Amino acid sequence: MLSETLVYPTLVVGLLLLASSLRPAWRLHERAREHARAWVLIVLLIPVFAIGFLAFLAHLRNDSIEPTDLLAALLFLLGAVFVRVIVHLTEDAFREMQRVTALQLHAASHDELTGLWNRSWFIRKAGELLGRLPEAGREQAALAVMDLSQFRMINQTLGHYHGDLILREVGRRLRRAVGDHQLIGRVGGDKFAVLIERHNSPRRIRLMLENIADSLCAPYELDEHQQVDLGVHIGVATSPEHGRDADQLLRRAELAIQACKNEGREVKHFDPAFDLRDKTRLTLLADLKSAIAAGELVLQYQPQVEMNRGTVCSAEALVRWPHPRLGLLGPDEFIGLAEEAGLINALTYWVLSESFRQLAEWEREGLKLRLGINLSVGNLLNQDFYRFVTEQRAAHGVRPEQVKFEITESAVMEDPQRAMEILTRMHGEGYVFSIDDFGTGYSSLSYLKRLPVDEIKIDKSFVMEMTRDDNDAVIVRSTIDLAHNMGRRVVAEGVESQDALEVLKILGCDCVQGFYLARPMAADVLRHWVVSSAFRIEHLVNPGTASRADGEGHQHA
């Protein structure tokens, strides 16, 4: 009786297990690409196994139940349990694989820090969305790229931890500014992109860009005691006007960002002229590399005049490039290109070599002059810089005090510790250092006070406008007072009028430089200008003789 009581429930349970295994097995068959045939076989075997159960049940109904029948029923049940366990475990493993695959896909397609789409996937998704736009009609899409200004300074001064906090906050602010329905990505270190799709109003995109700019420029709270302000440059390219390819739109929006920076603007739309300019830059880069290697650059020299004595105290070496097609190019037209292309060290080494050679030549001719040489961020931090300068000085017999290195605030703040080490070492040997373009950077005055620099050079943007703008006049006066209080000399560049010269003399500026005194000139012209010119500061600040002195200066220049 016990056998009869257990056999039928055992078989029923087995049948239920087989029935519950059939649907999951079919789902696995549909999803499994590599082992689809094996799962087809399993799906077919489950009904066959069930038929065996039913046949055994029919046998039991026709014959009396023996103890061996219970054993057979248990074996059938174990087989059904085995099938159900295999299907269940496989289904769990498949779900885990799907979860891991989804995580891997998310990691491959999203920026880990902000959770936004990364560059490659942003381009892919933007391409899909752009492909859905109608070929004709008023509907358009705009791709905007945002570049944070001064972000590098945050990483350098506060550390990458705080920089990461800001980047995460930028991601959150962008989501709030444009909404989750717009495609947002992080396409570079401090660059973000937004695809504003299906708009038919330039006003709508302008308002959204203003909203983005306002959001990103709001102060960032790093903790309860510290907050920072960042600026933003936004480049915009629209489709179909500027193209339908997402990669092309992104590149053109980035070109617009460069125009933003060059023009000091916050938002700039792509202009087809930028493409031509970009191609010109590529050609210019190849030409510049050849020009540096062949020594085809030239140096011109602009004198700096001592205010009290009216004599030339030093000159600044300014590199020029006589391009065979474009004519004489100033540093603003190729220095940035050299920095981007990694040619700045080769360019500066040529300038250093030529400057030391020229100093030695002037020394032989009896002209004792200190020469200012501009350095970039890459030069100051280059491990070979000190060695190269030492070799050139020894080769040409130049004394350290004849050389003045002009460095920008940004160059110093790129790596403050390294800058302090190299400046202290070279200053101890007698080299003179000047902070160039003072007032345009974001350095700490307490840090600058500790730097071994002899001179502060006021940026020309303040000097040129100080006679018309009271704010610039205050900045110039404050800078002169500050520098003198720190025991530094002051040079004002950009002196282009008699009025500016008189104001600087009243304010106690030590040296002046600018077109009003003399334009940059060749080495032999400078030597003649210094030796034979009747130029004197006291003449220039006397209205009766100012025009005569200026005329002589410009004639020699």
C-alpha cells in the first residue's frame, strides 16, 4: 500500500517539474547563440521524457503496483529534478552573464566619472539621432561642445580629487539644464557635448545655450569653506547646415570653441571659414617644423627703457617667421600651434641658441645689454632645459646676468614645486627672471611673493587702456605699488602714447616698452639705435621735444 500511495504523487511531481522546465528551456534556446542546437535537443527531450512518464503511468493503471515500480518512479523523479536543476542553473548563469555584459557595455559606452556617454558612444548615438531627421524641412539639430576654462588650474592647485568633484557636478548641471531627453556626453578631459535635437527656432537653441552657460558658470561648492568659479566656452554646429555626420559636427563645434578662445567670447557658432583655417594650420604646422629645423626663423628685438635715466636697460627677443607664402608672421600666429604640436621646445631651443649667439656678438662690439627671452609652460618644466641653457651659455661665453627669462603666471602654476626648484637654482647662478603678462593669470600672490623673480611685467592690455579706463589705471597703479613693496622692479609693456608714458613716470614705473618708444627691430638696427639715438625719456615727457624724440626712435626702428 505504501508503494501505491507514493508512486502516483512521485510521478505527478516529476511531470510538473518537466512542465515547468519546458518554457525556460525554450527561452534559453532563443537567447543562446553559441549553443542553440544543444538547447533544441534539450527542448525536444523534455516532452519525450514526459511521454515516458505518461507511458509508465498507463502501465501502472493496467497492472498491480510492485515495490520495484516505486523505485522506477523515484528514478523518473530524479531525472525530472536533474532537468529542472540544469535549466534553472543555466537560466541563472545566463541572467548573470547578461548583467555582466550590461555592466561591461555601460562601462565601455559611458564615462566612469560622470555617468554620461563617452566620446565614441556619444558620436554613435548622435549619428543615430541625426539619421532620423527629415532630409528637408525646418527641423534641425544643434551640437554644442562646452569647454571649461581654468579647469587645469583647479587640478594643479587643489588636486584631482576636487577636479573630479567639479566634473561630476558639471554632469549633473548639464542634465538639469537640458533635460534627460537630450543626448549628453563627456567628450574630453574637461569637454562636454549636448545634442539639441528637433528644434525649429534659433531662439530656442540660444536660450538653451544661455541656460547651459549660466548653469556651468555658477560657483562650485567644494566644501563648506571653499568654492571656485569657472568660465566656459561653447562651440556650436548645426545640422543639416554644417553637416549630417555626428563626428564632423563634433569636430566643427570644437573648431568653434577655438574661435571662442581666440576672440574671448563665451559662445561661437561654426563658420565654414574655420575649416579652411584648420587646413591652413595643418599646412602651417608642416612648414613650421621644416623652418625650425632649417633655422629659417628670425629674431627681432624691442628695447626696454629705464624711466629714471632714460637709457636702454634691456631688450626683449621676439621671434618672427618669414613664411615664403604668407609673409612675416608674428609669434601670435604660430606659437600656439607649436605648443599644440609639441614643437615648442625645439622652437625655444632655437631662440635660446640664437639669443646667446647675439648676446656674444653684441658683447664683442662693445654693446652691453641684457636680453629677455620668453619661456612657455613646456620649456620651464622640460628636464633638458637647464642643461641646454648651461651648454649654450658656456659655448658662447655669456654671463648669467645678461639673460632675463620672461615666464607667465600660468607657466609657474603648471607645476609650482618644479617651477620653484628650477627658478631657485638658476636665479642663484645669476639669471634674471621676470613674470610676464602679470595680472592676466590666476596665481596666488602669496606664492608669487616666494618666487625668486626680479621683475614684474604689467600686461599691455592694462597699459594701453589705462588713460581711458579708470579700472585699468587702478590695476596699473596697484601692481606697481605691490611689486615695489615686494622688492621687485616693474616693466610696463604696450606703451603707445605720450599720455601713457607720463602717467607711468608719475606712478613710479621702472622700465617701459612699446611702439611709442620703438618697434621691434633687427639686431644691427638695435645696436645703431642704442648707440647713436638721441633718445631720452626726459625728452619724451617734455611736450616740446616729444615729437622729435619719437621721430628719431621710429626712424631708427
